[in-house]
Amino acid sequence: MGVEDTGNGNSVVMYWDFENLHAGVLESKYGEGAYAKQDNRFKPQEPLVDVQALVELGASFGPVAINRAYGNWQYFGRYRDALLQNAVELIQLFPPGASAKNGADIKLCLDAAEDIGRFGHIGTVIIIGGDSDYMPVAQKIKAAGRTLIGIGNRKNTNKHWAKSCHEFRYYESLVEQEASTVTGPDETPNPVVETPANQAADLLRRAVHLLAESKGEPWVNKATVLPMVKRLDPTFDPKDHGHASFAELLKSMDAVIELKKGETDHKIRLR
């Protein structure tokens, strides 16, 4: 099969082994083995995964072209709104037996191999899950010249799988970092943002933080900030926040960001 779509290779694809991720987060909260218990696994699950933090990480690598989460949504239905609001496609998988795995890793690997063979615009593949079963597809992704990013829980991620990625992020570190950036180290997280000004400041803070993380330094080019903001919230319009342009909005955010002149573009960093 030939490549159906070509491009500059900057698109991102995300594949979520959702049960694997959720199980790790639940066991971090309630103790090792908590998810594996028969009475806990086969019932509606408490929503514990920070879906938005992971989607935002994906967006920091480029525009997300494919975003699929694999699982038995009979039990993970409470995540529905968070996933759909972040444009994640839900792939339903039914386990073949009462105690069997749902086969997410197999389906995920097949889809990843097919997608990189079909779409030339894919540059970065993100696999969210900690199983060693992903090692064979990791070799195919890298052989195809794509960048592989892995995300998993610290305790239940196979170390050989983590080492087979170009870059691996632990979920716990990612969420802790996200919380400290959005709220500040000494503030209590508040999920309700009431005013447009606060919404704009929060969105700008997250965008600059993600760009700085991917670049490895605090100062980022001003020209890269608006595209990142748009990836985080495609509905963003500075007029909705009381400003005629994005440049005017930036000038009003002196308490959030610092601006300086660069060689070819203005630079921005978080205060």
C-alpha cells in the first residue's frame, strides 16, 4: 500500500490504551492491586485521568491529526465528556471473556502501523500506555522515520518499552507540572475560571509553558504562541477577551508574561 497523503511531517497522532492508564492512576491513589480486584474492574470507573493535560502535551508537538482512545466504554463512560470535549475518538473494545484483557494493545498497534504507512504528514506518534507489547510497533515507528513519544504511569510502565521511545513522559510528573504551572506552587487549584480575562491568562500561561517545555528553555518566540493557543482552544478569539488583536491581548498580560526583543522576533516567557 502506498502513502495516501504526503506533507511536511509535522502532524501528531495520539493512541490511548485507556484501561492501562486509568488502572495505573487508580492504583497510585488506592494502592497496588486495587484495580485488578474483580469487584473493582468490572464496574463504572471513577474519572481520575487528567485528559486535558495529555491532549495539551500532544498539541505541544504539533497539530493533532488523529486522537483515538481504546477501551471498554461500558465501564469508562464517566470520561465521555472530557474525552469528547478534547476531540478524542472513542474506540469500543469488548473483552472476549470475563477475565480477559480488552485487546487494546493489539488494536492500537495495528492502527498505528497502518496509519504511519498511509499518511506521510505524520511526524510524531504518541502512545499512552505502559505495556511491553508496544515494543514491536515502536521499532516500526522509528524505522519509518517518525518520532515516538511514550506516556505511562511510573509504577506500571515496562522499562524496556520506555527505553524504546525517543522520549518518555511519566504521567505523574506531567500532571504535577501542569497543576503547578496553572495554579502556582502555593495556590489551590480552582477548576472554575469565571472571567474572560482569567480564561485568556490561563490559556496563555499553558501555551507558553508547553512551548518552553518542548524547546527546553523559558524564552519562546512570540510568533509560535498564537498557533499553540489555537491548538489548545480552536475557538479562541482575542475579541472575545476584549482585545482587537492577539498583540493587544499580550500587552495586557504583563502580570503573566514578560516580553523582550529577539534577533528576528519578540521573545516571551512566563513570570
